[in-house]
Amino acid sequence: MSDDSARSASFTRRTLLTGAAAGLAAAAGLQPAHRIPAGSAAATLTPPPDFPSGIPLSQQAFRNWSLEIVIEGVWTASARTPDDVVTLANWAHEHGYRLRARGKGHTWSPLVLPAGADTNRTVIVDTTSHLTAVSVRGGGPGSVTAQTGATLDTILARLEEAGLGLATTTAPGDLTIGGVLAIGGHGTGLPTATEHPSAGSGFGTLSSLVTSLTAVVWSAAEGRYVLKTFTRSDPDIRAFLVHLGRAFLTEVTMTAAANTRLRCQNWFDVNVGTVFGPPGTGGRTLGSYLDRTGRVEAIWFPFTDVPWLKVWSLAPTKPLLAKQLDSPYAYSFANRVTEEMSGLLGQIAAGGGDKTPAFTKLAMSIVGSGLIVTGTWDVWGWSKNSLLYVEPTTLRIVEAGWAVLTSRSNVQRVVGDFYSRYQSVLTVHQNRGSFPVNGPIELRITGTDPLDGPLLSPARARADHPEWDTVVWLDFATYPGTPGAGPFFRELEEWIWQHYTGSYAAVRPEWSKGWAYTDSGPWTDPATVGGTVPAAFEDWRTARDTLNSYDPARVFSNTFLDTLLP
């Protein structure tokens, strides 16, 4: 082995083992980031000049969800009020600094900070300590107004108290609403053909539910940054509804529908070849569940025979055998890293890729036994209690993700084509002795966002294809540092962009996940970042120009966004 190869192999093993240890630390409730107040003798960074007095400032580490972006020292301010953010923006503009909003950090992408970023003139603004106010207004529909550091856990709990809820939501609830809206976060679900959703229901991204928002923007008239509220009647709001970190929102108001009780049946007994089979496959396909209940998610690990199917349905009264849920996160077994899992990951990191099938089979067996032991194969309760199920203690895999716009009648074709290609590419790699993926495929299905909705939403409808009313979210994952993952992900992404085209479908990236792959990893292919991705959005230039006009000094940007949204 050459010196370069040896260094590369050492790095991937070290990355994987460090990640496994971090996953176990997270499971134990440990917090890896440090906090050193400005002025402390322990601080190693040069203090920002003339920093606004009265706004807490500390040196902290920034770490993304998978721990692949780790910056050990960056100044972090805690904004207590929206006016504090305005003060910080004007200070940053005057001194040539940049501000990056930080929520819970449950993201893979470099939208907050890229790996290896020079942060000498960057201040992160923590929204989670103080910008967390939530208020609810009842009605049909009702609404919720929240500062952007409030979490979905808090927002959904407050809505439930008022008899309101969201038709779909993200699986994790420990996410700030500001972070979710910035990237067009979504859940899974569509209304059935005979269903009549309550007023205020939304089945696209959560961004499409926003009726007004307040952002910190540049005022040419005043020569300074100010707070400005946008409503849905203002066309400029469409650029802020999914802004990728090129803006700083302080407050949003969203519609909320009458709350519903949902039954979630968890199936673990259907062969993957049936669930993800081509159109015309008989039996319990993903499309058949979509037709029946409208709300389905599939999680499947490679080298196993059956996926974990989560199938929700409206159920105003409790089914006889269903377990009642009075709180979310019922699937505790799926949110822990066992010693056996960690041991297998260690062997894979040490070069034992052939242990991958044993690891994935173990992961799926934990699901099967966990559903039985916890009695959660059939659960029922208010919407958030079954929709929220991913906790911060879950294994910190890395995910790639794309949104495929298509017609509802073509969902099974999209799924079947993807599964077939995934298996084909995986087999080729396996025959070379490579096991590049040890995490699951996750498939979710939603509706589209309206044409007058967020310009940069992956789910935004297409005026030239009104029949494309559905989005299939294709995600697949592996553990950080797994050897061979980059080439595998690159091959599949190239196929995705090339295959879902014409009158059949179209593709856009899922902003918080990995995309623009080369063999070196995600976000590294300049042709995709600078060409393919912008071309996938009909109003890309309008969104970019609008965001630039409200932040011409690019205070709310970073080097990656300077390339993506110049």
C-alpha cells in the first residue's frame, strides 16, 4: 500500500471509529461541544472588534449531525431578541463579518458552515437559547406564530393543546422551525382519493404553510439592516420561504389544521422485492399502501429481505388492538446504539467490509424484535405522537437525498426503478469486494408545494407539468467514513439525474442531505452545484436575485453559498 493509500485508509477508519464513539456518547446524553465565554483566559480566538455590548458571546465548537463538519473554534453569539439580530447584522456589515444562524444542527449539508471553513470573520448566532417564543391562535384553520429558535417538539405540543396539528411533519422533533423552513423540511403523506382534509392542512413542505415571516434585511432607504415582515401577498416572500441560509428569519406564522388522530401500523413481513417492485407487481407494494391510506414510509437496509413499513391512516376512534400513544418517540429501540452494533462498525472500520451484511441484518432484527417487545407494531393517538419518532440519540448516519417530482400514478415506477438500480450498483461493488453502504434506504411520499409557494422548495410544482402532483423523496445512507461510499453515491446520483427526466419525472436535491457527489464526497462536483442544480428550479435566478437584493453585502452567507447562490 502506498503512503497516500495508507493515510487514506487510516483516515476512514479513524472517522468511522470516532463517529461510532460519538454516537454512543450521544446515546448517553453527552454534549461534545465546548463553550468558553469571551474574555476568558481559556479562549484561543481573537475577539471580534467592537462587539455589541450586552449580547452574550462565547467561543464554541460547531459540529453537524454526522460529525463530518467539525470546527473546533468559532465565535457564537446568543441573540435574546430579534432586535439583537438586527444589531449583530449592522455590526457585521460595518466590520466585514458574516453571521450564520444556528439551530439544532441536525443537517448534513454545508449551509451553515462548510468543512474546513475559515471562521476568523464569522459569528454564529444561536437561536435556541432565547428566540423560542410560541403562540397559537385557534380557528378553522388556526395558526401558530413562533420565533425561529423554537423546536417542532414545542410547536406541535402547543398546537395539540389548542386542538390543532400538522398533517405531516419531520420525523425528528428536536429541530428548530427556522432550520426546517430554511431547507424545505417535510414529512410523508398525501390525502386519499376520498379524503377531505381540514382547512389548513398541507401535504408538501412545511414552508408552504407559512403565511407571514419576519426577516432581517438591508434597507437602502435607511442604510442599515432592519426587521421586515413579509406576507404571502408579497411576491418577495417566496424567496425567503426556503432560503438555504441566505437570510435570517426571526419569526414565522404558519397555518394549522384541526388535529387528527392517526393509527400507525408497522409492518415487517413483506419482501422488499414486492414493496419496491416494478409497476404491475401484485400484493403489498408501496403504491398499494399509498392508494389505501395516503401515508407511508419505507426503511430498508441493504442485504436484508424485508423493509420496515410505517403506514398511517386516519382513525378518529381507537382501534381495538392498537396501543394508545400519549407522547411521541414510541420506537425507543430505533434510537439507541447497542454494543453489538458498535462492535460490528468497528470491524467494518478496521477493513472488515464483509461484516456489513451482519450489521444490516442486526439493525433490521432490532426493529423486528423492538416492535414486539415494546408493543408498538400498531399504535394510535394524536398526530404528533406517531409522526415524531427520531430522537437525537439515534445512530448518526450520513444521508444523500433527492426529490423526484412525478404523477401519483407513477410512484411505483419511480420506486421500482430506483430499487433495481440501487441493487445493481451495489452488486457491482460487492463483486469488487467493496461494501460502501451500511445504512438504510428511506422513502417518503408527499404532495407538491403550490406554484406561488417557495421558489427554492424541492417540492415546488411545475407549471409545465400540472400532472406532477407527487414527490417521492429518495434517501439512502451509510455510516460516516465507510470506504467506497463516495463512488457508490456518485454513480447512483448520476443515474438519478439522467433517469428521472422528460414527461416521466424531474429531480431536485434535498437541501439538508448529500448531493453533487464526486468520488471525494458530496457538494464537490462543480458542474452539479453550478449547473445541474440551478437548472432544476424554474425560478432560481428570481430567488437568488431577491435574496441578494435584501442582503447585498452577503452578511448572511458563506463560501459554499457564494458558489451556489452567487
